[in-house]
Amino acid sequence: MELLELMRTRHSIRSYGDAPVSEEDITKILQAGMLSASGKAIRPWEFIVVTDKDVLQKMSDCRAGSVKMLKEAACAIVVVGNEDASDVWIEDCSAVMSNMHLMAHALGLGSCWVQGRLRKAEDGRDTEAFVRDILGYPENYKLQAILTVGVPAEEKKPYELSDLPTEKIHYGKF
């Protein structure tokens, strides 16, 4: 599939079927993330792959009211960044997420980017603290986002290139 077509047909998928995601597909998604751009090639990110349904169930309360799809997902890939290693860890982790999101779609899987940074959990704690308590990553690593992955149980209409907000494009100056 051509890249622009892949982007045009990609959507955030929040409903998943019961089928598992193969180890091979998870590996390809992780490889796509590791191939992302990184400032000075520091690669300050680490990935935590979660397939245990009990852990996914616990994680589903990591955001107030908005990530119940974690319960249905076959897996979640948690992306954390070492803030001591790079001052652009947020940007680097975002590039990782974008690549993985596209790769999941290229494999016929659904995925959804769950923002973790600067968000609150169901219990009122920061999402960061909530997820760290479950997954145990070090304090100097900060949560950027979680990618839910699974076999889609919903279908969405592709974007039309003619509907893109081209009025937001400026040449030379704003």
C-alpha cells in the first residue's frame, strides 16, 4: 500500500475483536517504532508490551473515562522516555507512536494512541503514577503514550484528500 493511501485509511480504532495479535506482527510494530526519527539518534524511549488481560484490565483505569478499549485490546505498547537522556524525548516518543500506529494499520490491525502525559487516571492520580505503579518502570522514565492494538471490530470511512483543511497551509509567511 502506498504511504499516502495508508495514512488516508488509518483511523483510531477503539473496538477490538477477541483474536490475538501474532508475535510476528507485534515485532513488526516495534521495529517500525525503532525506525523512527530520533534527535541525535539518542533513542531515549523504551517499550513495555502488555498482553496479559488482567494487566490490561487494570490499565483501563489509567485515564478518566476514555480508555476502556484497553480491556478489549489484544495488547498495549507503553512508550516511556528517559528525560535524562534527551531534551526532546517527547518528540522522539511521539515519532515512535506515529510509526507504530501506521505499521499496525499496514498489517490490517487496529490501534489507538492513548495520551498518557499530563492526564489524570480514574482515581484522580496522574496517569503517569498510575501506569508506573502497575508496570514498575524507573522514575527517570516518563510516560508518553500507550498504543492499544488488536483486530478491529469496527470499520471507519477513509479520509478524503479533498476534505483536508488546506487553508491551514501557508507559504513564505503566515
